[in-house]
Amino acid sequence: MKKFLILALCAFASLYHAEAADKKRVLVCSVTTGFRHGSIGDAEKTLTKLGADSGLYEIVDFARQPDVNVPQKPNKPNKPKDLAPDADQKAKDKYAGDLKRYEADQAKYDAEMAKWTPEKEAEMKKAQGSKDEQIKASLAKLDPKYLTEHKIDLVIFANTTGDLPLPDKEGFIKWVEDGHAFCGMHSASDTFHGFKGYINMLQGEFQTHGAQVPADLLAGDVKHPANGGIGAKWDIKVEEMYEIKSQDRDKVHVIWYLPHHPQHKDQAGYWAVSWCREVGKGRLFYTSLGHREDLWNADPAMKGRQNTVEMAQQYQAHILGGIKWALGLAEGSATPNPEVGK
């Protein structure tokens, strides 16, 4: 009996290690050099949980923002433009209101600047230098050599922004092209605006956004894993919807889109939301959704929730499907479908 138990435990251990070895290895990057979303913490937790619950992948590493407090120098307010000589009363009233706000902001700015000593300036520069160095150290994990040595299958940009100081930007793109996977969430398209290699790979670049709005999305492909089993239509109560530029429709497979301008429903057309594509031997999945915490987080007890728990679960199914497809764990088309939305 004892021998049987030992053999059974050894068999279980072997099976456990085999399953662990089969899991895809994922690195999540949430570094920002521009705007930083409050949903990043929820994104990291959700991506980790989806991997653990599905058993398909594990987050083996993070490239994270350093915890460095950089004193912020006050921003000088902009004075309203002078009134035109032929301005009507409405314009004059607006100018008077704008001027009053400017004067209040200027007084506040002057008071803050009075506290901004040379020592404070030196403290800011020192802290910023330390932060920049720590960001570079964190992003060293995206060096192709590091990714290869650590057998990373997929890199996820979770709401990254700005020009990230990667050690080898072109090498990172080639790493994807050589047969690896890349997924971008929300502001991953507000990253590397000056790096054509990245924009060409992503096939989409953040242009602007308006106020958060209800999003009545249509599916470009109901069978794709990143559809999340949601169907032909997906209504989200409120989200920050991007306007995307720098996209060649002949190079992307549309998964979700808006059939009208995000802010103007009477302006019909096609506004990109989510797509996938093959990049050389690699695979890419992107979604512009993911600004709000209550899409990433499905906790019913979450305070301030506007999107329902079901909507958060749909979002999680959407990104998990995209991750599975990018990793080659689920079948789905990457054939460009420029006819969608026309």
C-alpha cells in the first residue's frame, strides 16, 4: 500500500510538472512614460487570474513602473485669446468667464511657484533621473535576448503609454515576427507614436478620444475567439472609445468595431475597436477597450461600478480569447476583412 501511494504521488508530481511545462509563458509590461491609467492595477490582477483560472498560461514576469515620487512643477495656465473686434455679446460673456478662471488659476500658480525653490528643482531632477534609470532597468526584460533566454511566448502591453526606452526596439519587433505573440490593451496604441516599426506592427495608432460614452459594438467576426462568445452585438454601458489612425484595413482582421463615430451617432461608418493580424510568423491581438476599472474588474462589490459584472465578464472573455488566439491555443481567422463595416 505504501509503495502504491509513493508511485501515485510520483505520477501526480510528474503530471503536475508536465502541465506546468506546457503552460505558455507570458510577460506583462505596464510601464508608462505618458498618461497613467488607474485601471493598470486591475489589469495586472485580471491578466494573472485569467491565466491561472484557464490553466493555459502563467504570468512569469512583469515590467513595471518604479515606485518613485517625482515632485511635479506647477503648470502655467494659458491666457484666453483676445476677443475679436467684431465679437458678439455671447463671445464677450464667454471671454469674461474664461478670463476670470484664468486669473484664479494664475494666482494659484504664482502661489505654488513661490514655494518652488532651487532645492525643490534639484530634488525633482534627481528623482526624475532615478525614475528614468529604473524604467530602463525594468524594460531590459523586453530585450530579445532576455525574452529568448526566459522562453517568453507572449508579451502583453497593458495600458502602456509614451515612448518606452526599450533596449532594442527593432529587435523586439523582430522577436514577434520570428514566431512569438504580442497583445496590446487600450492605450498600447498610445505608445511609440514616433516609432514606425511599432505602429506598422500594431496597425493602429491612438488619435484622440472624447467623453466616455455608451458603446454599441458590432462584431467583425462572431467565430473568432476574441469575440468572447458575445455574439454579433456587444453593448457596453460606458467606456472611453478611441479614434484610431494609421491603419491599413487590408492588413487587419476586424473583431469588433463601432458603426458610427464614438461621439456622433449620426456619423455612420467604421471606427476600429479590436483586431488581430499575423506579423511574420508571429501573431498580434489588440483591443482599444480597457480604460475603465469596472471592465477589468468583475467584483460585484466594486465601488462606483457603472458597467455591470456581466459586461466585465464579457470583457475578460474578449481578452482571454485574444490571448489564446495569439498564443496559438485557439483557432481563428487572421485574414484581412476590409469589407466589414461598409
